[in-house]
Amino acid sequence: MKNILFAITLFTGLLLGSCKNQKNDSPSTQITTSKKTKADLGDLYKYYHAEPTTLDQKDENTLIEYAADNNISAIRTKSGVYIQTHTEGSGEQVKWGDKISVDYKGYTLDGKEFDSSYGRGEPITFRVGNMNAGWNEALPYLKRGTEATLLIPSHMGYGKKGFPGYIDPDTNIAFDIKVLEETKE
């Protein structure tokens, strides 16, 4: 029952008021000094904050360090979602408002799984724009059939309220997703 409630909350995009439906824009840049070496952080070093003062800056650093520590090569969206493509799909580019089906596993950066369509045995079907802000921003970067990992900063996921019983407030999260070629009804 908890998984169904979680999936419904994920699907509706309400997410306890933390969603921001933003359309896809090209990647942006930020402050570039790092406490890790540029080699440690790869191309992501340009987004690293030498002396983070805000939660968003701390989240950014945490995601970059996680990517560096786990050998994740990713692109960054405008709002700081990191996308690592594992398998490029051969289907159409996902667009805002498209109805799509996705298989996924969601987890915190310490590896704690909080939800999985695989565990329920069926993908989730929704329109792009009706999910949490991190998914809404990342999905238009992908084609149908793509398998990817999304690293989502707390403000683009479940925000200050978290998801009680599953995700603490202000927690960065990750999703391993597969955008299915065909939309399930």
C-alpha cells in the first residue's frame, strides 16, 4: 500500500508542494573552484562551489562528489539535475507533454531504495510535466528507449518536506530509469 501511495504521489507531481514544473533549457554554468582536483571531478568541476553557503550549492557539490566517486560521466541540466546515459534509445526524443512509460528504481545517494516500478512489476505511465521537477527537467534530454541515471538535487526532488517514511527533508536522490519505446496503457 505504501508503494502505491508513493507511486501516486510521484505521478501526480504534487510532491508535498516541492515541485517546480520547468521546461528544458540548455545547460548552464556556475562558480568553478573546487576543493577536489579538476581531475577528480572531470568536466563537472566547473559547477563545483569552493565555499558553498546555500543548500543548493551544498547539494550541487554533493552530487558532483557522488558522480566523481562513482565514475559517473554526466551532463548537467539548467537547474542542476545530472544525467548519465547508459544506453541511448533509438526512439523519438521525449518532449514536454508527451505521454510516456518509465521503469525506474529510486534511491538515496547512500544506496537506500525508496521506490521501484520493478518491485511492483509494472512501469509508471504519465505525461512529461506531471512528475517531480527533476524528472520533468531531465526527460526531454532523453529519447524513447534510453536507459539513464538521474542525480536530482533536493530542491528538484522532494524538497524541505521530504517524503515522510521514505525520504528525509533536503535529501538528494537518484533514479535509474528506462524510458520505454512504447507507452503502456
